[in-house]
Amino acid sequence: MNIWGKGFILLGIISSLVFVGAQIYDAGYQSASLNYEKAINEQRVELKKQKQALENTVYDVEKEAVKHIDEVQTIYVPVEKEIIKYVSKSIPSSCDNNFSEWVRIHNAAANPYSDKAASGIDENATTNTGTN
């Protein structure tokens, strides 16, 4: 055999070993992936079972709460508070202030629905001729 024949045989052996190694690796990877997916699916199933159990528990509690709603009674208790009033003694004053006329004029001017305020006419005012 010449060198080319030995090279082809050596190349065939190496390529078959690489092929077998790749197949073994692929089988191991797929097996590990399936095991991982199986574990994840088992966790999901367990989580769904726990969620369903929790929902059943909440449903039972809500049913009990609905029964107790009719039993609730509202009781009103009046609360009395004493308000302390501090009043000082009035101080006598020589100045007697009477703001009633000013308040009347102010209220008439501030009232937008008053005809007197809108027209600006004061019926009590005297004119130049001295007549009302």
C-alpha cells in the first residue's frame, strides 16, 4: 500500500471516530434536555396543583365570609363632647360703631343679582335738585 491508501484509511478511521463521538454527544445532550424539560413540566404541574388548592381554599373562605355578612350588625354610639368656650369680658368703649348702613351698601354692591348693583342707582341718594 502506498502512502495515499494509508492516508485514506487513517482519514476514514478518524472520521468514523468523530462521527461516533458526535452521535454520543448528541444522544447525551438530547437525554439531558429531555430530563430538564421533564423536571420543568413536573414543577409546572405541581405549581398548578398548588394554585388550584389555593383557589379552592379561597373559594371556601369566600363562601364562609358571605354567610357572615348577614351576621354583621352596625351599632352607632353617640359621642358627646364638651366644647369649652372662652369669653372675655366686654370692654366699655366710648366709640359707638354702627356699620349697618355700610354693610347694606356693600351687600347691595356685591350681589350680582341685585338691580341696584347692576344699574349703579341708589334709590336713597339725593340728586342735584334735592328730590328723590
